[in-house]
Amino acid sequence: MLQTGDSVVDVPAYDLLVSRRAAGEPIAYITGRREFWSLDLTVTRDVLIPRPDSETLIEAAVTAIPADAAPRVLDLGTGSGALLLAALAQWPGAWGVGVDRSAAALAVAAGNAARLGFGARAAFAQGDWAEALCGGWDLVLANPPYVRDDATLGPGVREQEPAVALFAGPDGLEAYRRILPDLRRLLGRRGIAIVEIGYDQGQIISTMARAAGLSARLRRDLAGRERAVLLETDKI
């Protein structure tokens, strides 16, 4: 222990934190916390660290769904629960379900929901994307893995974050091939799906969506990159 003024510093613990950061571990995993849509989320190495870019999905939803609505929300690949819980915070009358293949990730999401006061409005289920799910959802959210297996990523990302939440085959499209065909079944009559995409995937995802009978509109993030696609049952 080292006392500096009125503070006492645990030097060995501090040195351990510094060494973890020096080894490339993200700060969010070291602190166990990450803010998303003004929510203080717990994060562990079992979940992808929520990025500000993903807030683009909630911003897009706000423009599509009235403030006084009570949407039924489905979050596919919920991870930490960031998207689902942001939607519940935005629409006080909303309720929703987060689905993930990882039991460890679901435990993190459920813990976040309970700690933030959304436990009564959120449920979590282990599953493989939308398999065995019924339709009638007003808002479907998803931030699926969309990184090519051989992509070059920022320092520490490939080494530290869960590969299952990042990589989606040689072309980065495997998850979309699973999700898009199910959306016509999942969406209610006026429902909308908002799915995160890689910055260079807008046109190919739009083409895949149209082939699945969906209309597609692209939404850019604050950096001006295409970040989300808004999907609705094609009414043409």
C-alpha cells in the first residue's frame, strides 16, 4: 500500500491493471463497465464490447417508432443486452426478448437488465438466431458478426474479444444469410428490423434483403459510414 495525501493506493493491484492494459486488454474488460446509450453496462470477456457505432441502430429506431409506442422488441445475438436495454430505456412501455447462443453472454445480459431496472420487461433465451421463434415483433434488432475471417482489426480486438461475435466466414456474410430469410416471418404487419452492417457491406446486404422479400434503407453513423440497414416487409 502507498498513501498519497488522503488516498491509499494498492500498488500491486494497480501494477496488475497497468500490465493488463499494456498487454492489450481493452479498458472495458479491465473495468468491467461500458456505457451505451447512457446506460452503464457490465461487460465481460464473454461478450463483445458495445461500440458507439452501434447506437446508430437505436437512433434509426427512434426515427421509425413513435415516442409513445410500446413496441415488442427482439434482439438477435444480444450479447451484453446493449441494444435491447437501450430500446427498453427509450420506450418505457416496451418489452422484449434477447436471444444468444452463449449461456455466459445471456447471464451478462440478464444481470444488466436486473441491475438497470428492466428485469420485468426483458426476457432472455438461448437459441440459434431466430430458430423456433414466432412472429409479431414490432422491432427486431441485431448486431451480428460481420467481419471476414482474414480481416485486419485494431490492436487487441482479434486477440481479446469473442471470435463468435466478430467473425462470419470468408466474406463476412454468414450471419446475414441466416437472419434475413427469417425476417418476413418475424416482423409484425408494421414491424421493422434494424441490423448492423460493416461499412462496405451496404449494397450487398440490400441486394440480399430484396431477394428475401424485404425493402432496405441504409443508415450512416456519425462518421458518415453506412452502419445499419432498415428492413421492412416489401409491400410492393
